[in-house]
Amino acid sequence: MLRTLDFRRAALLCAAGLAVALASGCKEKSKQPEANPTNAVFDDFAKRVDAYVKLRKPLTDSIGDLDPTKSQAEITTRATSLANAIIAARAQAKPGDIFTPEIATVLATLIKQEYSRRSEPVQETREDQQDELPDFVPHVNQVYPTTYPLATFPATLLPLLPPLPDALEYRVVQHYLVLRDVEANVIIDFMPNAIPTGGPA
Amino acid sequence: MISLTRLYAATALATLGAATLPAQQVTLPLKNGSVRFLVLGDAGTGDREQFEVANQMVRYAQRFPFTFAIMLGDNLYGSERPQDFDKKFMRPYKALLDGGIEFNAALGNHDDPNQRYFKPFHLDGQRYRTFKKGNVRFFVIDSNYLDPEQLKWLEKELSQSGSDWKIPYFHHPLYTTARRGPEVEVRAVLEPLFVKYGVDVVFVGHEHIYERLQPQKGIYYFTVGGAAKLRKGDTHPSPLIAARFDRDRSFLLAEIAGDSLYFETVSRTGAVVDKGVLGRREVRK
């Protein structure tokens, strides 16, 4: 099964690579590209994610790890402290810092293609669950409103996206693909128009 | 050791919250050395109905001394401030908690993953985990976010488990007749593993009803998502369905003894709305 997914991902990435090549401009047209432009875009995304993790590390070190506790207050306090520290450390952060236009182009192409290949039952499931999608507009450095559910991430899409460290996860809010810090519950970046209308759970 | 725990739980329950409530009759066999547990889903509202269902759990616990509970997600609806943990979990289940019942939660789509740090949920800081009781291995899956890492973990754990019974539980139903329909994407990634590694029974929530399905690819599925919320009239006759209940809230009691799983599903008012016994897949062959 994993091999099949890898193959699907490779096929989708080829298509996404074409999108990148087109997006990177016709001025390069005459050159023979030496490497797949998509790889460079994914590498850049990984570097930006790494940079976030490096920025986060001293913050978690100073606040301390959280061991399982009976104290609900301890969980809340740590999440809030971490969120405040991250927001302060990234006060200048803006949309697109991690989801750059280049990776956004690749991911949007990949996601749209994946959606177009959905079987009818999957499409129906995603449409049926529109009512579960959180109905707010995400912002960078926003604490994800805890009164909204975290929409279930489409299980067959997830393996196609670049892997993330434990600290981060992808989420869907309306048509946005959101990058969320799991423990701090903070939106780190988002990508508009990533999710086709009519999708996902 | 298990027997001592059970004895403690039973004794404590008999002397705590159940003192003013008459015990309920149960038809579960209460065999020596059996694994007995409570199944509840979509419970965390803090509303009156959650307390009423919890009271029935306590009443049944007097006759059917279970030692642990599995929670199928949506453990806390809405905000998750410290007072919400209290109102939506600690208070409704106080008698059970005081009686030593161990709650083992899975995460639902309304749950902040930070719940994994809440000790009484026994997630041990993980979004997914496995634990063993007697001859039963439980697999707690986070069906909200089935990343490749989790699937790899699940396959490894399923393949290495030598337990007689393999029981995964999580939030989203792979099969259901309820309004929102089955999670076919979740099914696409989980079902092949369940079939390959001999899973016997699966418990899920999400839909606020009770359904027991006809075996699908040899696996029994229970949807037990009505421990507080209810979608009245939301299950439908179908060849998929072996039993269903959508007129009131409900929970399930299970006992595994050898190759048999006995169960009773109980409504908020204390009525048994479904019961039966299932055989282990290997034995059914």
C-alpha cells in the first residue's frame, strides 16, 4: 500500500514540477534544467520548517516539556506560555513565510489533482462533512480558536504532503491549508485557496 | 493482580456514587478472569444527559464490575479550559474515577491533541498508543490525523501483537448509515491493515447513535457515539446493520472471556437495547 502511495505521490509531484517550471517563468525556457525544480522547492520548504523548529527549541527549553499531568491548569498554562513565546518570537512573521508562493503553487497543484482523482464515495464524504469545517479566517500568529473543531485531515491526502516534524501539523480551515503548532495551538502559516471548493472533511 | 484491581473497583463503586441507586440486572456472564470494560463515545458535553448516562454506568458497574473504560473521542466539546475538564469529565464520572476505573481516551475531531497530557485519559503524552488487558490488545488510533508515521506504527504494532484479541478504537466510523456517512478515506487506509493482521472488533464514535454492523470483511464494527449527544432517528435500516438504536443516549458494556466477546448496550434510562456474543475471527474460521 505504501508503495502505491509513493507512486501516486511521485506522479503527482511530476505534475506539480511542471507547475513550478511554468510558475518560475519562461525566461528560463531555453536552459536545460539540471535538477527537478520541484525538489528545490521542497528543500526550501523543509529549510523553512527547520528554521521554525530551531526558533521554537529554546522557547520549549525555557518553558519545559510537559509530562502527563492530572492538572488541567498545567496543560493550559503551558500551551498559553508556549503560544505567547512563539507569537513574540515571530512578531514579524507574515503569510507566505513558510508557504512561499513557490511551494504554494506546488501544493495547490498536488492537492487539486488529488481531489480530481477522488472516487465518488470519497467526494461525497468530503461534501457531507462541509458542516464540520471551521468557519473562521486564519491569521499568522493566531491561536486556533478552541471552540472550533480541528477538522479531520483527509487521510489519503496526508501522505502526499511534505512530512512535518512532531511540533507541526497540517489542518484545513475552509479553503485554507493551515500549518499549526500542535502544542502551542498557534497558526504558523496558511495557504489560501489550497482546498478545492467542495472538499474536505 | 487484575483480580485485585477488579475487586477494588467493585468495592469502591459499591460504596461510592452508586449508594443511592438501585443496581441493574445484567446478563453478561461475569466469568472468572474475563476482561470487562465500558465503551462510551462523544461524551464531553457537561450537559444533564451526560450525567444521566454516567449514573446508569455507575448502576451497571455494581453488577458488572468493569475495571476500565475506552472513550471513543470528542471527550470535551467546545472550550477546554481547566473548568471544562472538570465539568465535562471529572464531575460526570466522579464515582467511576473514585472507584478506580481507568479511562483510556482516543482523540476526536473536537479534542485538542493536548488532551494527551491529561493523565486521567491515559494517553501517556501520545496521540496514539496501544495497551493490553488480559488476552486483549487495544490499539488507540488518532483517526483525525492519520499521517504515515502513525500508519507505520500501527502496522508494526498489529503485526507484532500476539494477543488473542486485537481491538482498535478511534473516532470515525468506517461504516455507518448515519447522516454524515462512513469515513471512506479513513477506511481506505485502516481497513487493509485490520484485515491483514486479524483484527476482530472495532469500536468507533463520531455519529451520535448506536449501531452494530454485520461483519465487514470478517470484522465487527460498533458505533457507540451517544454517551451524551444524540441524533435522534439518524440510523437507517440497511443490510449493513445488525442492530441500531437512535432514540436515546447509550453506552456499551463488554466482557471478553476466552474466544468470546459478550456485550450489552444500555440506554440513558437503563434499558438494554442490544446484547449478544461474538466469536474471535480465528475461531470463527
